[in-house]
Amino acid sequence: MFEYFKIFSVPRKLRAIGVLGMNARNHGIIARYNKRSLYPLVDDKVQTKKLANNIDINTPRMIGVIEHQYQVKDLMQVVGKHKEFVIKPAHGSQGKGVLVIKKYNNGEFITASGKKLSFNDVYQHISNLLSGLYSLGGQYDVALIEELVHFSDAFKNFSYQGIPDVRIIVYKGYPIMAMMRLATKESDGRANLHQGAVGVGLNMQTGKAVQAVSHNVPIDFHPDTGTDLMTLQVPFWREHLMIGAQAYEMTGLGYLGADIVLDKKRGPMMLELNARPGLAVQIANGRGLKEAIKTVDKYYPKNLTAQERVDFVLNYKK
């Protein structure tokens, strides 16, 4: 375990295993393949959701949007009959500002972690969100309210309370690397590695676990549930890859991250897209992105449809 951690701490060893660093990602990949004019398509979750719905990409249904401070008092009118929902900043990142309400009754809100909130608590949270507390660059934001995802029983005991999700890295329309992010008690039910969630590297052709990490250190079992993480396999794997591949046509971004959740009834759903996906997926998989990118550039055909690209990935022989 210590040897593994040292590999991801020494620059020479990082280069040897093809790890894509922040500067190389920003200047060699993102600046080259992602036009800045396209960023709003993914930085604004409301706009992303509308684009996805236009091409029939499955997403959690939007309940409503709160754009101005004077509208916050009308939250329950916006929510209507929904007793469970998610409030998130339209321009947020890394899971910041996301409030998951599992139950609402008699003026009391229950979060995913079981915490009880009053209307004033939620009112204050939305007010902070609108002020830009959780948004990229601190800009004024809007609150997106959407339906709560009920995660599949396939991941029972793999995640602590929160919804697990799959992050797929897409390069030139090809899914090239993926991980599953599993919530922990430390991450407060959020599937975000920076907040203590577990990352599980996934085989691109099968969706099976290849290894798992917590705080950049390999683990075999979930720290809270004790479940063997190496038994994890993502159902509907091809459908997951299709969402990532379709996001390329939808946005025009040559390099992106697609976050996907598996709902018990509605199947794989796109949660959000990212024009600057983080690099932790490399640690979760124990290998770098450079080789995957070079392989696409050298061997993968051009001008294929999203379906053809996914089929190519699923059947590619090195």
C-alpha cells in the first residue's frame, strides 16, 4: 500500500506510468479541444439538462428553478407535491452546495444523512447559493431543484447513504477511463473524492472494478459498510458509455467528464457534465490518461456515430 502511494507522489514515476498532470491537461488537452464559448453548455446545469432532454439523454427531472432572492420564500410552491428533492447550484462544482432532502413533513426537512432542518435553515442555504457561495468564481447563481434519484439495489451496501455515481472521461467522443464514486460517512453522503468518498476504477469493456482508493490509498472494503469493493460491477454498462459518447455531440467538447447515476426505475441518468474533469480517476484506476489519449489519437477511427464509438470501445483489442 505504501509503495502504491509513493508511485503517485514522485514526479518521475508519475511520468513513467503516463499520468496526465494538471498543466498538461489544461494546456495540452482542454485548451486545444474545448472552446471556451462552449463552457456555458456544461457549467450551467439548467442549460445542460435542457440540451440533454432535447436529444433524449435520460436525466433527473427538473422540478423548478429559483433565480431571485424574493422567490426563496415560495420554495414550497415550487416544490409542490414533491416530498423529496435535491437543491443544487446551477454553476456549482465538486458537490458543493448540494442539499439532498429525503423527506419533508410539517415544516421539517430531513437530509440524506438524517439531519433535521427547519424552513429557515433551507431558506438560508438557498440564499447562500444564490449569492454565489458555492458557484464557480463566486458568481451569482440560481438554485436548480430536481427529483431525487433512487439508486439501484445493485449498489446496496457499496455506498453509505448517498447516491453513488460513475464518472466517465470522454476524449474525442470516446469513453477512455471511468470510476465509480461511493459515498462514505466522512463525505456526508456525497460521492465526491475530495470530501472523503471512495473511488473505484472500472474496466472500460465490462464495468467491473479493477481497484479502489480512499484518500489516494488503495483499499479493498468500503470503510463504513465493509462491502468487498472488488465485487462491484456496474449494470447497464453500455448505456452508461452511450451517455458519455452522446455528450460529445451534445456539447462539442473534445474532452469532458460525464457523471452518471443508476436509478432503480429509470436506469442510467446523466447527472451533470464537466469541461474540466479532475484527474483523480487516474489514481482510482492505477494508471494514467496519457496512454489512453495516445491510443485514441493513433488507432481509433474518426467520423463514427456515438453508438459506433461505444461499440468500438467495448470490442477494442490492444
